[in-house]
Amino acid sequence: MGIARTGSRRVAVMLIALLVLSVAPLPAAAQDGLDDEELALIDRVIAALETADSSNYTATAESQYDSEWTATLGGEFFSATTESATIQTNEMVINTPDGLNFQRQVTVNGSYEISDVPPGSLTLDGEIRLVDGTVYARAAYADPNPDLQPIPTGWTPITPADLNVWPGLNMLNEPAWLFDENRDQSSVRDYGMSRDDLAAMFTETALSVSLETDTLPDGTPVDVITIVLGPESMALMVDETADDPIGNLLFESATDASTRTFRYMVDENDTIRVAEYVDNFEVVDLDITELAQAPEQVLLNMTTRSTNRVEYSAIDGDPVLIEAPDLPVVVVPEATAQPWWNDRVFYEVFVRSFYDSDGDGIGDINGLIEKLDYLNDGDPATTDDLGITGIWLMPVAQSPSYHGYDVMDYYTIEQDYGTNADFQRLMEEAHSRGIVVIVDLVLNHTSVDHPWFLAAQAGDPQYEDYYIWTDDPPGYNGPWGQQVWHTSGDRYYFGLFWEGMPDLNYENPVVTDEMYDVIAFWLDDLGADGFRLDAIRHLDEDGPIMENTPQTLAWLEDFHVYVHTLNPDALTVGEIWDSSDAVVPYVGDRVDIAFEFDLAGAILDSVRFGSSNALVRQMSEVLALYPDGQYAVFLTNHDQNRVMSQLGDTDKARVAATILLTSPGVPFIYYGEEVGMVGTKPDPEIRTPMQWDVWDTTGGFTLADEPWEPMAANYQENNVALQTFEPDSLLTHYRSLIHLRTAHTALRTGAMLLVESSDTHLYSFVRYDADETLLIVVNLSRNPVEDYTLSLDAGPLIGGENAAVLYGPGPVAAPQINASGGFADYVPLERIPAFSSIMIQLE
């Protein structure tokens, strides 16, 4: 009998959900044995709990939870987090012939602070019910907070896995015990333990057991039994079956200062009237370096304290029934018509690193033309090309830098790459193979060597307002703390990224006119199919506000109209490196699609850690936020460490590719990911030459003695030549999936429904349209999965029960289709192999 206390498993779920912790030695033991009087008091508490099992009651509780943790990296302060919350709870327990029914209403008022992040709110109102074996929940953050994961605002049946998908539900006073098969025992609510286990914990880890007397406010005399447990009790919180390694390892690392106090106020009838719980938890200098994959030693220190007082009242007479809530009607979304770009798979090319045609050690446009047949040979009947149907070119305009993002002439192709005529020939050759080409357009800034800036720097009044100048720097830094005001003589100019990239001034309409001319030149004269738009959230600053300003959004609205006036079919892809909810306002009226950075991170995190939780959360948010399919899905790009370096494993890279190429949206592949190129920052080392062959020093990239940048470390093992005819290679996997995507409209433009898996090592979903339904199952684990089920409450399936494998191991069983077009407890294969990908066509 009792409401589970705050501060137990919530430590893991809410506080450090992104850390993987190492195991520390168990703390010191409790006292050696209890005397007969102390054992009798424990027996009395357990008996009172047993009596409560068959009773009906209401309870009110108020809890206080406070925590603080700090981390050091290499001996230096790295980050700190504090949390504080007050939780008020009202609940009702009704025992029926069919088992326990339960209702709980929770109000949370709290806050948190994280280093270098504005304080946030943890304020939430919610309710949870258990009715006839089904658990329902609804909750809402009273103060919207973009840093918190979304939670279901309407009544929703939930499973244990949903507590990971929606971690905010754990603020409903830790409802995991509701799913325990022994939930009819009230003591299960005490840390998920049966009465026997609770008695064993009291007996084995108690530091003291005492008895006092007291009087309740209503005049009822009570015996107060207090049980103080030592730190060994924390280790008993470990649940090896739970998908919560963080919480488990934290509990195993508790110090001697960690104690737990249970105080039960029992009346003359041995009925528990009030229960109080106090938890003190501490971890000191816990070394998490290896499991956090940190470059230097990381030490974690944490303290938490939670208090909880629960008052119980018996329900006399016939209790009020707890009823199942009215659920919203499940609507299965229909696949919608989508623009031409949703039929494409794009490939990001850094021309300097793709292929050198003239032997100078630098890739060029003619080299790219020579390799177009590798990307797509133009023959739909062949499958030995990669099969991509779109190319994104990193900047190809004249620039003083190797990367090209500081343009000095928007109207001329970079001389290292070729000529304007070469670019026009590239467009012809690409189009003849069914490939569209978009180019990187740098709107935010130019090079300091651009004639506009040189004239402005010299004081030319015609060009001075092309940039942002001041006589005295305003005294603020950029979004990530960088210097943004740079000296030029006795003046300062604004450059968000660095002093070599002065920002253009879009408050000056002449600058807009100039850039409109640039846009017209690339679309009309050179024939580009659209643009990838670099750093556009920073276009038009408002003093110290340098991201996502109303001025930026307004400018892009006009830009969007202008581009589509020139070419209604032109594609614009925005780089807004921000959270999903910050990206969405750009999509539709300002850019056609935008890169989904949060989803990319979630894919890699789920693959890295072998758990679908992060990916299910983020994909759910993406599906809810965006117009259908109007986002660019990717794994990494030229600004990020390569996939193989992040995952360190070809098998993991393979399942990441599966998720990328079967997801909704428009896929983008960074060149070389298909053969497993490696590379970590600095930037030149994630932009190394393409690995074509095993040639010494050059990897088939150039006939020069040396390429412009040394080849990546694994070029002789991971290259196109070695993987082309290898059926199990990463390249073959990419080719197969791209061709499958091209062949199946359900993968390109179909709707998506996430499928619930009983095992979080599996990530599963259906893609469907009017013509077909495809089920994708990905095992993220290095171990086979055998004991699992897949369920879809409602879906697009009608009638028949046929299943055919399009990709991966088989044969498979067909599901039993329910009246809502879904299925329950489906097991397509008895054993899902490690790191496998399965695509099943359901009919």
C-alpha cells in the first residue's frame, strides 16, 4: 500500500538520459543482523501491507524532489544540472473480482537548469488509469518547453515501452509497477517489489528499525515504525530486464551516504494511515569515460533527495467504479500526393574530393562527369549503379578557400573545378541519366576577397551598406560564444562564422536585388535544378538575436516566391541546424524542404546504443510536425564526423542505411558513406578524396603523385573496387535499398505508421500507399532477437493475409489482420538475426 516515491528510477529517466554509466563497486554493508523486536516490527509492516491488498482506498500525497549533478572532462568542469520538483498526487485503488483497478491524478511543479542553457520548466498535469488490465495515460506540460520530449495529450493506451518513448510519463509518479503481473499486491508500488522482496530488503539492508507513538491531526493514535536502510538497498533497485542501463548502473554506484527511510504510521487496527519516505542518493567521482565514449576522463558526481508523505482513507460502502476513458478515434493517415523531389535519392558531392580528371590532384567537374555512370547509368534495367537520382554539389563558385563557402565570384565556376561550360555539360549529362542537380547557394555571407567587400572596406558608399559596420562593437558574442565583430582599420564588421566571411546586410534592398540576379543566373543561364541553402537561419540578424528572426522568415518568403517565379519546379533545401520545432516554420512558404538534424542524431544514437527508443520518439515528432514527407532525411554531412567513425562498425552502418533509405522524406547520402569512408574533424579530414580503388596513396582518385588531401585511413579496405562485386558489402546494401526505393512508391511517397515492438532492440514501421503495404523490421542489436512481438493497433491492411520478403532473411509468416487494418502479437520470423534488415510486402 503506498504511492511509489519520486527520485528512484526517475533519476535515470529524467536526469541523465543521454549518459551510459560504468559500474562501480557496491557500497558497504548494513549492520550484522536485526534483533527479534526489530524483525517483529518489519513483520508488522508487511502484514499491514498484505491487509491493504484487498482494501479499497483513496490517497493523497505530496512529494519534493531535488537533484544536482556535475561532470568534469579531463579534470575540468564540463557541465552541471539541477532539478527541483513538487509533485501532488491523488489516487484511488479499487479491488474487483478481475483484479486491481487504479486511478491517479498528478500535478508536477518543477524546474531545471543545465549549464549554458536557459532554465526550463518541468510543470505537468496528468492522469493515469488501470482498468481491467489496460493502462491509459494522458498528460500535458503546463508551460510549453521545446527541450522536453512530447507526451500524449489525449487519452492513450500505453505499454511499458511507452515509458521510454514518452519519458515525461514517468513524472506521473513512476507508473511502471502498473504493468507488473503482481500489481494486485500493493507493495509492488514500492520500487516494483513484491511483499516478500520488500521484507527481504528491509531485513538484509536495514541500518535501524524503531518504534515511536504519535497522534494524527484527527486525534487517532498511531504507532510510528521507522526503517532506515543502508546503501546496499540501492543495489536491489537494479532491474537487469529493464531497458535502463543508466539507472541500473547508478544504483550500483551509490555511496555510503545513500540511505532510504520508510516511516509507517499504523493505527490500532494495524491499518497504515500515513506513510513517509525519504531517499538520499549520492554518487561520487563515477568514471564514465569509456561508456560515454569521451576523449578524456569524465567523472560524474550526483546527489538527490526526495521526500514523500502519503495519507490514506478507506472507502466505505460500495466504491465508485473506475471506468476506461473515452479514446479518440484512430485515424489511419492516407498517403498523399507529394512533389517530384520525394521520388529522388540525393547524393552530396564535394567536387574537390570526388574524382580528378586532369591529374592535378584536385577533383573537378569533368571528373564528376566521368563518374556519373557509377551514380546512375541512366538504364532503369541495370542494378550495378548506385541508383541515386539527385546530386547536391557543395559550393562550386569561385572562392579563395578549399571548401568554397566564402564566395568571391558568384558568376564563375571555381577555377580548380573547371569552367561555366563544364558545368553546363554536367547538367546535360546528368539530366540524360535522369539525375537532377542542385547547388550550394551561400546567401548569408561572402568572402573578404569579394569585390563588394573590398569596395565596402575601402569606404565606397555604393557598397558600404552591403555589409554590417559599426564604429564601436556592441559587446555581444555569437550563438555559440564566438567573436562576431571583426576589425577593419578603425571600424568593425559583422561576420557570424569567422572574420573571412562577412555577413551580407539584407536590410539593404540592393543586396536582395544582387542575390536575386545570382539566383536567376544559376537557374536560367547555368540550368541548375535548385539550391541547397547554407546557414539560412542566420540571414537577417536583429542585434544580438542571430537565429530564426522574423526578418529572416519574411525575407525567405519573398525569396521563395521569386525562385518559383523563375522556375516553378526548382527545389530549395534549407539548412536550419536547429531543433525540429524550430525548423518546421521554414518549410512550405520559405523553403521546399529542410534537413532534419534531430532525426539524423536519433538514427545514429539508436543504432549506436542498440535501442529504438530515441528513434521512435523523434520519428513520432517528425511525423506530427511536418507536412507529409517534406524534410530531408540524412545521416551525416560535410560538417559532421562520418557515419563509420561514429558507429565504428560496418554492421551498424548497414542498419543505419536501411533506416535512412526506407524512411519518409527525401534521403541525402554524403559521398563515400556507401563504402564506409571514415573521418573525424578537423573538417578537411571528413572531406577526404573518394575511395575508388586500392592504389597506393591516391586510392584511384587521381593520377597525380598525391591527392589534394591525404586519403582516409581505411581507403585500401573500404573502396568501390573491392565492394562492387561483394554481395554482402556495404556498397551492395546501399545499391539494393536505393533500387528498392525507386521501384516502390510506398517507400518514396507512402505514409508511415510506427509499429510497436515488445523488444526495443527492434525498430519497425509500415510504409504504404493505395497500391501496397511494406513492413520494415530492423534489428539494432549485435544479438539475434527471438522473444518478441510486433503490433499495430490500426493500419491500412484489408482482408488477405499474405507476406513476401522483398529484402532480408525469410520466409516469413503472415499476420492476422484485425478489424482496424492492423495486427497484434505478430512474429514474422522466429529469430531476427543480429543487425539484420527485413522488408516484407503485406497483402
